[in-house]
Amino acid sequence: MSHNLKDISLLKDWGLRNERPILIAGPCSVETPEQVMETAMGLKGTNIDVLRGGIWKPRTRPNSFEGVGREGLPWLKDAGRTLGVPVTTEVANAIHVYEALRAGIDILWIGARTSVNPFAVQEIADALRGVDIPVLVKNPINPDLKLWIGALERINAAGINKVGAIHRGFSTYGHSKYRNKPHWEIPIELKRQIPNLPIIIDPSHITGRRDLIEPVSQKSLDLDFNGLMIESHCNPDKALSDAKQQITPAVLQEIKERLVLRDNQTDNKVFLDKLDELRDNIDGIDKELLAVLAKRMKVCEEIGVCKKENNITILQKDRWDRVVNNRMEAGAESGLTEEFLKDLFASIHKESIRRQTSVMN
């Protein structure tokens, strides 16, 4: 899939450090002048790069705290000025853009509930024409890479070259230990397709839980993303929004000190030679794997012929249930996770159905 992003600026051109990881931190919501200033001063020793704070909060249901509105913009700006760092807030429409620009907000971000709607993103893009300001775009709430890239393209097409992405996970139905499932393969593919695009990970919204922020942050660094956006509040338990996923500045400092930053390249010849050897092994195994899959699909086509000759439906639910249960059990004995096996055999089954459909029709 191609993209139309042009002349994307690196983080150093935003006035930020080019070294990873950059750290964006601050409260989910700006609540009072005292609260945002106390949080900012608590973050002073953490050496954050950008102070964040929500001014307008899109909530799932009415009668929840939906932010203090434009009244809070100067509070956020004053806290950032005291801390000596730029500030960022979320905008969801053209009015938010105009208000934030008028208040001197340094960086804008577009939230997941907005990036899912091309009309809303275009309205924001039109409001930004002629403005030189960094804009970060969160992934849409559903796992749709094209929609995410489309939102980035709309902002970029308005003349915004300082554009980046925030990965905050995707909404899911059913039980999950995460508030929003990370689906790491999607931001990884975004990074592959647009290598120079800054990508920030938002562990707070991915996890929805304080205790998971550190491991998700570490994984983000291990995957070589550019930085982290972590919600921090001077008194998280009293926060008016998303209390369970916010941490104190002191806890953020402790997490930061424990995070391991790994190199993304090395000149160690012994390591590189060993890596090449192991990758050659992987290439050989993949070749065998593809041959086995092709052989399996050939048998599926023969099954399709038998079903057609006997006027039998393609989907045989009882047989598929037995396959799934058997493969889950056998895979577990080999140390393969249930999630991986479900995804793998769902893809295999989908291709099997496609092949049998082609044979029967």
C-alpha cells in the first residue's frame, strides 16, 4: 500500500530531542490551575520533553467530566512555561484548533474518536492550512491501517510537515487484559511503510491500568518506536477522568529509571555473523513452511471437488470445531500460544474456504 505523505520532518525539527525515547507526560485532563501546575512541578525532575493535558474530553457517555474547555488552555500553557517545555492538547474540531492556536499551544493531537471520521479530520486539516505546528494523529478506534494513514495524509496535505502518529491501541469486544488491544502488527506495519514517520506509543490508553504501563513501555522501546505518552497526575485517585491509568510523577520517574533502552544497530561482527546464520535458518524453515501450506491448500481443493460432486456445503462446523480444539491442544504442547494458534488457523481456514468456493463455483 502506498501513501501520499510528503516531506515529513524529524522530531529534531520540531524543536525536540532526536534521540529516542522522547517522553510526553501530564494529566489526562486539565482540571484546575493548581492541579496542572502541581503535576508539572512534580514532573520537573523527570525531564519530560512535552507536557500534555486534555482540555476537551470526548467521553463515551453524557454527564461525565468532559473537560474544562478553553478556560484551561492558559493554565496548561503557564505550567509548560514554568517547566520550560512545550505543551500539547487534543483537538476534535475546527473550533478547538482555533482556540488552541490562539492560546499558543505548541503541539496538537487528534484523538482516536476523531481520526476514525474522515470528515472530522478534514475539518481540522482545513483549519490548519497556513499554520506551522506539529500535529500527532492517534490511531482510529478500530484496527484499520488505511484509515490511520488517511488521517495522516489529510493533515499533511494541508501543509503540515511536522506530522507524527500516536499508537493507543484499538477497541475490542470481550475480555482482554488491555483497555485497548495493542495489535502491535499495525503500528509495526505503519513503521515499515513510512520509516521516517515519528511514532509515539501511549501505554496509558493501551493498558487502562497503572500496573501494566511499565511492561508496555518497555515493549514499545524494544520495538524501536520514537517515544512514550504517559498520563501523570499529582493525585491520580482523585482525577476527574481515567483515574485508573494515571500515575504520579514520582512513579513515572521510577519507571523511567528502570526502562532499558536497546541499540537498534551494532558493529559487533560476532553478533552479526551469528544473526545472519540464524536468519538463514529462518529463511529455510519459511521455505519449507510455504511448501507445506501449499500442499495443504491442494488437499483443500480436492475436498472442494468432493463436496461439489456430493452437493455438500463448504462449511462443516463440527469438523472445524474438532480441528480448532485439536490444534490448540497440540500447539500448547509445543509451547505455542492460544492467541497465535487462533490467528494462524483462522487465516488458514479463510484461505481454505476461498479455495473451496472457487472450486464449487
